[in-house]
Amino acid sequence: MSNYEVVIPKLGESVIEATITRWLKNEGEMILEDEPLVEIATDKVDSEIVSPVTGTLTKKIFQEGAPVAVGAVFAMVEIAGDSAGTVNPAATIDVQETRQAVNETTAIPAGHVHEAASETVTDQPESGASSGTRFYSPLVRSIALQENISFTELDSLSGTGKDDRLTKQDLLEYLKHRKLGITPVVAEAAAIRSAAPVIAPQTVQQIIPGEDRIMEMDRIRQLIANHMVKSVQTSAHVTSFQEADMSKVVQWRDKNKDGFLKREKEKLTFTPVFLEAIAKSVRDFPMINVSVDGTKVVIRKNVNIGMAVALPNFNLIVPVIRNAHEKSLLGLVKSVNDLAERARLGKLVPDEISGGTISLTNLGSFGTLMGTPIINQPQTAIVAVGAIKKRVVVIETPEGDIMAIRPVMMMSVTYDHRVIDGALGGQFLNRLVYYLENFDTNQPI
């Protein structure tokens, strides 16, 4: 008999650890190859890890709620073999060394937004992560996440550790005072760390009537909340608006949707047309397709468009259509329908919700006319499309102006004013409108 070391596999771009949320097998139980062994959660998606071998689960190295590094051994499975020993061609990694290495790499330089936060409390206040201005241990971050404390609020607190480090005891003391309604003291060091003045957070005393109820945010909603707040704190948001005459797009869709549904057993929506227009416009104005790394601007070669999808539980997820500029309209239709369906079923994998360079949110699907969405960090632009409504518009012709009824849609692009000025944002939006208003109604699908 021999033991097989089961490791946390690569979970996607920028994902360096996962939290074990539920063991699906107990020690001593048989498990088949490709049978689910454990459920894990990352800051991007929840998923299962299957056993790579058939055997008996002999040891759970980590308990439920523990963070585990990518590549670390988390279970031992005993398999039949001719000789004793440990078998795993991919894992000879010492767990403690891996944890230390991961903790060292989670410190994020200024200018980046830290998207991930460990959900669970661990008793190991080793190295942790930085808000961009201050360093925090995994334990402190875990407590902060559970108590809905933002990095801005953490930055305002005095620390008793080395170099003004905020310790577990500092945070617990702050929480105790906050519950008593005592205003916390703003750390002098925090004021030095931040260019903007730091305002001490105030405890809001809420009266909860008997008929009201309190609902705890789920894990995904907490991650969304943190991500949105950090985005606003990171980017200088500016939004430009324009309306587009959607006559040609509507005419093309009306002509093709029934035949497409009958042939492909899939719906033909407007979203792929929007994605095609965005991809073309980005190729015309590549400085829209960038990210910020400190004082450097990273110009992205590929156009990877994130597509916001509303989930049945009222949360939001943004699957990414990679290399959208290389796809045909039919390819975009297939990608949109596949990703949207699997997003709602919770079957996306981490790689499918990472690596986006620009995003699209379709507010019109809920009847909204226009909106000012928040940039999905580390991207620098997001396009919003509103509902298509018939309106009376003025049309210029060689014979003079005429009044006509046209399907009109409001569009907006929200961009990061640190690197994108109004001129570039306006030109990009104009080009989007141009591609939609001059859509080829004769192209096949």
C-alpha cells in the first residue's frame, strides 16, 4: 500500500489560495477516482476538487474553514501498490513552507486593489496582505471580513505591533468599543499613510422595529461589496453618455431570431452585438484596454470582455469572453449563451471569471434607461447599455429634417480618469455608437 498526496490544483489566474468549506468524505472512507472529495471557495468562485486516484481517505491535513495554498497537500489517500511510500508526482511541497511563500506573495504594491480576503479565522498571525498602504495579517483580515470592516476603516486604527502593525488584540479591542458606541481613535500613522484626511468611523445606532429582520450578507455579497468600495477608492470614475439609433440592429435580430432559435436551440440576444462593437472599438482605441500598475500603464494585447450576469440569488458574477476581437458574431453568441447559463447554474471555473480587460453591463435587460456602473478592477473602463425604447427623433436628410419613430438606446462608458481623459472616453463611445448604427443587416448568423 502507498499514500497519495492530494494537492490544491491551479485554480485560475491570480488565485493563490482557497478555503476548505466542506469535506465530502470522512477519514477511513473509500473514494473513487474523479469522485468529489472536498468543496472549496476562493475570492472568485466556489468549486469541488475530485480525487485523482481510487483509494481510502486516510488523513485530512486541513479542517473545514482553513485556508490552503495552491499546490499544498491537503489530504492523503491510501492506494493499492507494491511498495510503501508516498506517491504524488506534482506534490512534494511542505505545507508550512507553502503557506509562508503564499503569505509573502500576498502583499500587494500600492496602486493595486486586493480582491481576496480569507473568510475564516486562523490562529496563525503570520504574514498577511496590504491594503496598498498598510500590512495586515490573515487573522486580522479574516476578523475584518466577518465584521464588515473595510480597509479604509482598518487604516484609521492605531496598532501596537511592530511598525504600527495592527494586531488581533487591537482589532478585538476596537470591536468591543464600537459595540459600546465609543468613537475609536484615529491612528496618527494612518493620517501620514494617506494623502487624504482620515475620518474616524462612527458607530450608527439603528433602531430595529419588531417587524424588520436582519439578514447576514453571504460570502459572495461580502466580496462584491468590498470589491466595489475598493474600486471607488482606487479609480477616479468619470462617465460619458450617448444615445444610439438601434434600428439596424433591431431589424437584423427580428429577421434572424426565430430561425436561429429553431436551428441552434438558443436565443439570439443583443448582447453579442454589443460585445462585437466593443471589441472593434477597443482595437481602434487600444488605450481604453489598459490597467494601472503604480505609475505604469499596462496596455493589454487581447480584448477580454467581462459580461456582468445577474444570478438568481440577486448576486452578480462577471464571466469573461476571452479574445473577443478574434471571434465571429456566431462565436460571440455561443460564448455568451454558454457562460450566462453556466453562471446561473454555478458551474463556472475560476479561469472563466478572471483576466478581463474591459466589461459590459446590460442594464436594459431590467428596463433601466441608463446607468453609471463601477469599474471592475484592475480594468479601467466599463460599458453600460440601457433599454431600447421607441422614441420620436429628428433625422437629418438631404431634403431637410424629419420626425420619425426609432428604437433608441442610451449608452455610457465609465472610465478611470487617472489614465483615460474625456477626449479618449468620448471618442471610444462615439465609435461604439457608429458600429451599432451602421450594423450590417445582411450579415448571416
